[in-house]
Amino acid sequence: MSISRRKFLGWLGAAGAGAAVGRPAQAAGTARFPGHPEAFGVLFDVTRCIGCRKCEEACQKVNGLPAPERPFSDLTVMDRKRRTDSRNYTVVNRYDHVPGARGPLYRKLQCNHCLEPACASACFVAAFHKNSNGSVTYDESVCVGCRYCMIACPFEIPTYEYDKAFTPRVMKCTFCHPRLVEGLLPGCVEICPAEALTFGRRRDLLRIARERFEKFPGRYRDHIYGETEMGGTAWLTISGVPFRELGMREDLGTVAAPELTKGALSVVPIVAGLWPVLLTGIYAISQRRDKIAREESSAAVAAAVAQAQAEAKAKLAEAMAKAEKEKRAAVEKEVKKALEDAAKAKAQEGAAAAAAAEAEKKPS
């Protein structure tokens, strides 16, 4: 049926009133996560990383990501700072001339798999889920493409498949969740030749980090990045230089994302109630527009076919008439030639008979 702009806006107004009166609006991700004491994590030791990019290569293989334009053995890609994107779940950056460092330092970037994820907190359709094994996974089947997760993430990790117009997804590191389920190590951890990545229970990793602080005094800063930042993360980092020298934010505080977002999301998402109606209206309008476009296209095709058929019929009639005319002319020409040939032959016969008669009259 036809949907006017006025009617569509009327639907929105009615939905807004219903949402405001019937129930409080709230986002799907505002509840506090209780935490998973047995969750896994990874400890990244900056002092051990050699910048070989083997972790990038393993990530690309185990996740079936497209091969990069330049091979993983090409370390010149680190001449510029990079970030994760829809084709690269993890990247390694190089940091030169860091105060207190003897040479370049390297830092691996990927999703930190927060204990209480900001992406899940901001997502009102619950497309993100914190699993008991520590991973934060994404369900593309319920995602509406609002990209609030990208805005909410303090680490700027989730990215969007802008190059896929019809089936775009939010892309990020999955902590190799399918491998964890099978009892396997994350691909990057398994391949690391320098043992810069240590996998285990998060509580054990915190203990290992503090043991390294005690065993190697002066090598590390006395802080485990991710222990308390944004309520804590599954990926932990230890370093010998200030974390800001490695491009890591030191202004995040210790408050988990839901505490920062639940107030705003409880007020703003009347959007959560309006969103299905909004999408339904947009879908209906889109379907109406597509239907009209299809009908106009079909009519244009039918008119073009009819015109082509009429032109073809006229051309065929013209060709047949021309052929018939040419055929009659050819027949008349042949008849005329035959008559001329017959007359000529008859004249020749008459001349021959006259010559013979004349010859007989002469005395011998």
C-alpha cells in the first residue's frame, strides 16, 4: 500500500508515546556483567616483542581473512602507524626513539576483550556477547548497523565493512573463540617465536606479571595495563616504558563502560523502542520505492519491446515489398530478353531461308 511521509511520521509519534508511557526505554547492553572468574586472557610483554608480524600472519590464516597487498615479511609497513580494520584483526606498530629504550619497541593491537565491554554496553540489540572463556563475540544476524559500538569503544577497535553495500558487518578480533572452544590456543599466541604472548587464566596472568616485576627489577613499569583500565580487560600488557609512549591511553580510569553509559542509554533509547518501527517504516518506504521502480522499469521495457517489434514488422514488410518488386523486375527482364532472343533467332532463320531460296534460283 502507499505510505505517505505524514503517515510514517505519525507512526513514529505513536510509537514514541507508547514507549514513553508503557515502559521505560533502555538499551539491551546496560546491565552489569557479573564477571567470569575462570575466564582466559593473554599477557603481552612489550620487552619481548621483536616485531616479526608472525601474529598478524597467523591471525589472517585462522580467521580466513584476505591476504594483504604486501607480504607479512615486509616490515616497512611499520614505517607508519596502523590500526585494525575489517581485513586485519591485529596489527603490530613500531615505536622509534622512545625515551629509556635502547632500540625500537613494538606493540600488538587487537580487541582487548574487556571484562565489561563498552561495545556490548552500547549495543541495544545485544549483538555483542561476553563469553565465559573471556572472549567478546559478535552476532551479525541481529546487528542493525548503527555502529554505536565503534563510537563507544575506548580502544577504537571495532571497524565496519564499508566496501560491502548489502551485507556489511562489524569486524574485530574474536580472541579466536572457535579455537578456545576446541581447546586450542589463539593463533597469534601459538605462533609467537619470542614468547611475547602468554595465554592462561586471567588471574594467573596477573600473578605471572607481578612475578616478572620481582624477578627483573628495573625492567618493567610497576603497572599491568588492563588490570583495572575500564573495569579490566582480558588482554594485559606490561612494559618498560610509559604506556603513553606506545600510543596507549592512560586517561581511561577504572570505571567499567556500563557505569559510564547506562545513564545516558536509559534516557536516550526511546530509540530502542522506536528503532523497530523506524526500520519497519524505512523498509516499507524502500519496498514501495523499489516496487514503483520495478513497475516503471517493466513498463519501459514493454514499451521498448513493442516499439522494437513494430519497427521490425515495418522493416520486414518494406523488405518483402522491395524483394517482390525486384523479383517482378527480374522476371520481366528475363521475359523481355527471351522474346528479343526469339525474335532475333526468327529473323536469322528468315534470312537464311531467303538466302537459300535465292541460291536455288541461280543457274548451275
